[in-house]
Amino acid sequence: MREFLELVKLMIREKEEARKLILETSKKRVHPSSLDLFNKLKIMRDVLLRWKIGGLNRKLQIKPKSWEEVEDEEGNVSYECTEAQVILKWGGNLTKLGERQAINLGQRLRHEVRDV
């Protein structure tokens, strides 16, 4: 999560610098899709900064959307992700019931894994 947060902060800085450069060098407006991405990055940053890193209150998923076939020098074919969807889920604090369920599940898992 920390690495992703740092990446988001870097992307925000880059977008801010690019936006300033566009506004200074021309009379053009910033493209709306660029502002949309900028706003999404700021929301992600705010969510990631909301709680300390760790715990159960956030979930980050990266889902590949499209793939490209790549062939190396030896003729071996592999696939590389060319487009991905980032999903950041967050919620409030766990309820007491949720905490008890998580603790019970963790204890059960540790007990079952140890007995295998």
C-alpha cells in the first residue's frame, strides 16, 4: 500500500506540473479527461492517507483488462498486460462483531494450518 501511495503522489505532482505548463505556455484549456484522472488520483491519495497503512479498512485490487502477446528472441510466447483497472475500496472502522469474526477466523486458520 505504501508503494502505491507514493506512486499516486508522484502522479499527482506530474499532473500538476503538466497542467501548469499547459496553462503557462498556451491559452488552451486542460482536457476534461485529464482533470477526471487528476481528481481520481486525489481521491485515491486521500483514501490511502485516511488511516494508517495496515489493517482491514482498505482494499486495493489491480485487474488486467487487456493483454498483448510478446515473443522473445528464442520464440517463447508470453503475455503482458497493456491496460489495467485499479479498484480501491474503503469503508469505515470495523464493528465489534466484525472484529470478533476476523479474530475468530484468524485463530481458526492458524489452528487448521498448524494441524495439517
